[in-house]
Amino acid sequence: MDPASPCIFTRGLDLAELPVRHGEGKFYTDEATLTRLMENNQVTLQYALPDGRPANGHFPDNPNGSIADIAGICDPTGRIFGLMPHPEAYNHWTNHPDWTRRREFERRGGPASQTGLPAGLQILKNAVDYV
């Protein structure tokens, strides 16, 4: 996530693990528009490796081949947000596909993997708080 982005939805988020429902569709634009979006910090989400490094177009970390690993953009005001992942599908820690494994890991003394709101719920909460 770009901390310099004007996007109201992604405020306070560094990394977010969000479900991708399919591999169809992808972000595509011409070079001039891509440059403008990047310069204006309007690229709000990018597909990444588990450690946060760019996916560099590699499947499955960039599941649909979006250019520049773009998963979400916003308008210059930060109030209009378009994205590929589905934050509404990760609104509780039990929505994560690994939740039973994570729960067992914590039960056996491992560190808590879920603290605070799940990223999907935080994105939606940020919008409500803005309004």
C-alpha cells in the first residue's frame, strides 16, 4: 500500500491479505496514464509476495497479470476506489482460508496472527469514518 496515497479506504494499512475471487480481468492502461497514476500516488494496492516485495507479474502472487501488479487505484481525491480483491470477503478472522491452522498455531503457543480488525473490515471502516 502507498502511504502517500490520498485514498481514504487504505489509510493506516501497510500490507493487506485480501481474497481474490477469480483470475479474470486485469488492470491495463497506456504508459502515460500509468505514469500519471504512479506520480500522483493513485495506485493504492499492488499484488505482492508474502513478504511485501512486488510480485513482478508472477503468478500466483499477481493472479491476473495486471500491469505493475496493480490491484487497486483511486481518483485524485481519494474518495473513489476501484480494486480487484474483495475486502468484503475478509471481514472476520474466520474468513481467512488458513484460519483453523492459525488458530491451532496460536493455541500451541505461537504469536497471535490476527490483531485488530481484518484488513477487509478496516478498508470499509475507513470509508465510514470518512463520511
